[in-house]
Amino acid sequence: LTDGVELPSPEASDVDVRTLPPQDVARDHPKLVEEYEKLLETWCQQIEQYLEETIESQQKDTGDPGPRTELDFWRMRLQKITSITEQLRTKERKQVFNLLQSIAKVNQDVAVQSRQSIFNTLRRWKQVDIGITEAFNEAKDNVKYLTSLEKFIEPLYVSSPATIIETLPALMNAAQMILTISRYYNTTERMTKLFTKITNQMITTCKACVLEGEESEALWTKDRLVLINNLDSCIKLNMAYQEQYRITKETLQKLPKGKQFDFSETLIFGRFDLFCRRVYKLIDMFQTIQQFTSLSQHRFDGMEPLVDSFKSILVAFQTKRHDLLDFQQNKFDRDYVQFNVRIQDLENNLRQFINQSFEQIASIEASLKLLNKLQSILQGENLRADLESKFGVIFNNYGQELNQVQDQYEKCKTAPPLVRNLPPVAGHITWSRHLYKRIEGPMHKFKCNPAILASKEAKKLIRMYNKMAKTLIEFETLWYQAWVNSIEAVKSGLQATLIIKHPEDGNRFHVNFDPEILQLIREARCMNRMGGIKMPEAARMMLLQEQKFKVYNSELSFFLREYRRVTQMVKPIVSTMMKSHIENLEYKMRPAMVTLTWTSMNIESFFVDIWKELDKLEQLILTVNDLMENRVDANLKVVSNVLLVNLPDDNELVSLDEFVEMQERHVEHTTNFLVAKSLEIENAVNDMLAIMVAFDFDPHVQGITESEIIKVKAQYNYFLYQALLNATKRSLRVMKLRLSSNYREGAAQAPAFF
């Protein structure tokens, strides 16, 4: 066995310990006993060292990240432990145990010291024996359950991603069985490692499926449709793998008393997700290549520069020689972003080319020119013989345009594509007007050519035009009328109060502004810009007041943020006393919750009053906090650090009388200092309370009660007491250290006082 544990054998001896009594061996052959004892100690040390090593440190990277390594490791570990146990069962090693155990049982008057040493060694061996038995049971149990998993992980090595998907339910069931039944392998760490190795093997199999035995550079020359299909199968495998994992997890959750799949999905699926992100990029890249290759084969007139640009972009990317499946290579991602940026620019140019070509269909000359360029593609062999008739071609194209508009209307009338940043009503009307403009513009030009409109086919198109135009106008009218009818309902939102308290949000204040009002204003502004629409008077008035409503909404929102900021500045010790001050501010805010609406005339004065009251409250809180921090807390800290005893210097000797005199002087000075600090703290607290009591409350708000003042003073009395107590403890600690033998590191005793 490689890296196995080889237990040394006892050396050959002339003494036959099997025939001699243990007390005789201990008395007559002490060296042999000592040799056996050391040998047992060596065995204990070897086995303990092997068992104490973590499993992770014993596992070695073999280059194969798959789940087979897990089974191979436990099989090897079981073999090593079995080898140890077999070595211990040999005749010569059993003789060592038998002799030492027999000596440990002899009377104490025989080799007492040797007997005690052997007894200790045997006790150690008993613990080692228990440990190796537990390790053997663990390895045996893990091999048993991992072996049952072996047939389910075999497809990960030999099958394609599509085939692996079919085996995933059985694989997950086997993993679930291990988690539920196994005694040792059902830990989170080991199950996570097993799933991670399964994931690694899936990635390896996906790479093999894509490469088909070739190098990464050969991907550029493969059949792109087959390659894209193989790449897509990798993504499907990842999705199926994670889905089956979650199905199994949900199944276990229905049995809350059993083991659960509480593993880190980031560790398990992270690398596969990263690999699939690379696969998505490769699919996008090869689809782009396939698209431009097809366009170049159709040979559109005027598209050659675009095809040439794409070829240069592709060659520039290929020359960088990336390993396309190395998903941990960040340089590919940066180059892919640059590739996409250039492709995006190229696609924009292509889109512009196509859009411009078809937009010119309304112009006679441009339509004929476009038709001549694209007739092999758009018309092919079915090109009519009367292409020389310019107006006929344009008119026929116009018939197609009518059909397209009609189809587009029927397809999108319930949910049309809206212009960006347009509200719904204005967006629907804009869409219908755009369709109407597409059919109205060409018809005005055709009216100048009566001969074109006289044919039977032309009359059919005219009827189609009239029907489509009527439908679009009715569509616009319906949306406009529905919007007009909704104005009054939205306008009623202006009668709401400015501020509300939300009961489900801890009674926090919120601005009571209906967002539908801003929506109505946006609709009115957009329709006013469109022109040709009669603006209702109610909507016009709201549009004129748009800035006022936005300012009020913004002002109230900012005020409530400031209100929360200021009230959160209150320190806990004075929070009870400050409650009256906050209630005073909320009383000033009461009109916004009761009487003031968004159409009230005195909102500006209300803002002045509440901002003034908020500023007063903030100034009071800042003043109180300043007094607490700089005059109270700072002095309490100074008092807490005062030293109540004056000790002489290390090298200074004083007489007892001098020492007493020093303390009397220091106590007198310190007493005066503490009295002064106490008065400063008392005065600061009184000043703070006086400021809070002197606050100008509204008559409807109850002021600060005497009991609240007494509570605050009592609290600061307690703080001062704690500061003096800390000073006393600190002084006694300094005295203790001065008198103790370890006053200075390395000194035998403290310097004498006197």
C-alpha cells in the first residue's frame, strides 16, 4: 500500500515470555519489558498521528476532479486501516499486548514503577484502539454507500449531456439515500464535496462533448449548427441538474424531522453556472457568425462593406487564440465585450440600412431604386412584367403597406408598443397616429394621379384605406374619451390630506400624494405637445399647477426625512423628557393630517411653521447633546480616571510620617477637585433640564412633569456614583500593584515606601 502505516515488529529475543510467569519476566528481564513498552508507545504514536490527520490533508489531487476520487479515497483509507488491524493481529504483536497486560495485573509489590508505566501505556492504547475502530467503521460505512452510488456516476464519465439528464433522478435518489441512511457520510461538508465533484465531472463531460476529441481552436471550423446544439445541451444539463436537486430538496422538506439538503448551492453549482455563462457567450458568438455568413451568401447590394467589416472583426478576435472553453480566463470575457461592442455597432449599421431602405418605399424614386436593388431577394422570379410602371409598383407596395398596418393593428391593438417615457393614453394615441400617418401620406400623393386610382384594384385599396383610417380614428377617440372620463376621479385625489400615519408601519408619517395625479399631468403634457387634441379644462388647470404639486410633494418628503433624522438624534437617557417636545412638533403638523389638502391656499405658511418648529427642536436636541457630551459625560470620565492615592517614585524612600502627610495633602487636593467636578456636573444637568423645561410648548401639549426631572437627576446621580466607584477601584488597583511582588517584570519585590 502506498503511504500506508507500517508498525515495527518486536525484535527477536531468547526469552520465551509465554512459558514464564509475568512477575518473573518483570523481575528478571526488565529491558525486554521496557522494549515492549516503548514498542507499544511507538504503535500508539503512529496510529494517533494517522488518525489525527484531517481527511482533506490525506486526500491528494489526482488531476481527476470527479466523484470517482471520493470512492477511491475511502477504499484506500479502508485498506490502510484494515492493514493496521491485520498487523496488530499477528502473533508477535499479540505477544507484546499479552505480556504487558499480564504485568499490569501482578501484585503491586512487584516492579511497582514498571507496572504503573505499563498501566499508563495500556490505557493510552485503549483510547487508540477505540479511535481506529471508529475510523474503520467510518471508512467501511462510506465505502458501502459510495459503492451503491458508483453505477449512477458512471454515465458522468461515458455519456453525453443529453443522456446524463435522463440519469439525474436516479443519481439524486442515491444521494438522498446516503444523506438519510449513512452514519458518517451524511454531513454537510462531505455531501457538499460529493456534489461539487459531480458538478466538476459534468463540466468535464460537457467540454468533451463540445470538442469531440479535438483542440479548442478547432471550434472555429466545426459545423456551427451542430456546435450550437452541443453547447445548448450543456446549458440544458445544468438546468436539469439544478432542477432535480431542488425537487429532491423540496421532497426532503416535506419530512422536517429527516435530514435536509441544506448545502451551499453556490459551492455546488457555482462553477457550472460560470461555465454556462461562457457557453451562453459562445452560442451568441457562433449564432452571430452564422447570421452574417448567411447574409453574405445572399449578396445584398450595398451590404458588402458590412460583411467585410464583420470578417475583419472575426479575424481580429480569432488571432487572440483564446481557449474558448476555459471559463476561468477573464481575458476572453474582456475581448468578448469588445467583440460585442463592435458587433453591436455593425448590427446598428445593418439595421439602419434595412430601415432606411424600407422607409424610402413612400417615395416614388426611392421605391423604384430600392425595388431594382432588391428585386432578386424581395421579388425573385415572381417580379411582375409591369415594373416599368413606377406608380403601379408604388401602388402595389402601398397595398402591402396597408395589409401590414392592418395586421399590426390587429396584433397589437390590445397592447401596442409604446414610445419610451410616454404614459399609457398618450402612448396608445401616438401609436395609432403613427399607423394613420403611414397610410395617409402616400394616399395624398396618389390623389394627384387620378389614372392610378381609376382601376378596379385601386378602388379595392381605397376601400381598405378608408376602413383602416376610420378604425384608427375611432381607436384614438375611444382612448381620449376614456381619459377625459377619468379626470374627475383622479382630481378627487387632490382633496386628500397632505400627511397620513400608516398603522402597519409603526404609525410613521407618509406623504399622502396620489401618484395618479402625476400620471394625469404627464398625459396632459404629452397630449398638449401632440396637438390636435382638445384639452379638458380640469386637465389644463392641473397641468398649470404641476410645478406646485411637485414642489409640495418634494418639500413634504424632505421634511419627513428631516423629522426622522432629528428625532433619531435624541439620546435614550432624555428620550422620555423629549417626548413632549416631539409631541409639540407633531401638534404643529396636525393640520396636514386633518384640514390641509393639496388645493389649500395656506400650505406655504404651514411649511414655514413646521420648518420653524423642526429647527427649534433640532437646536434644542443639539444643545442638550452638547451639554451631555462636553459638560456631563466628559466630567464623569475625568472623575472616573482620578487617582485617590499619591504614591512615591520607585527610587524614592519616605518616612511613615511623610507618607501620611503626602496622602493628606493629596486627599485634600483631590477632594476639592472632585467637589468642583461634581458641581460642574450638577450645574450642567440643571442647565440641561432648565433648557428642556423652558421650551415653548403649545398650550395643547403637556409639558415636562416633575417626576421625569427627578428620574433624570437620579440617573446622573447613579452615573456620578459609578464614576467615583471606578476611581476608588482604580486607586486600590494601583496601590495593590505597587505593593505586589510582580510590580515590575523581572523584579523580585516592590521598592519600599519607607
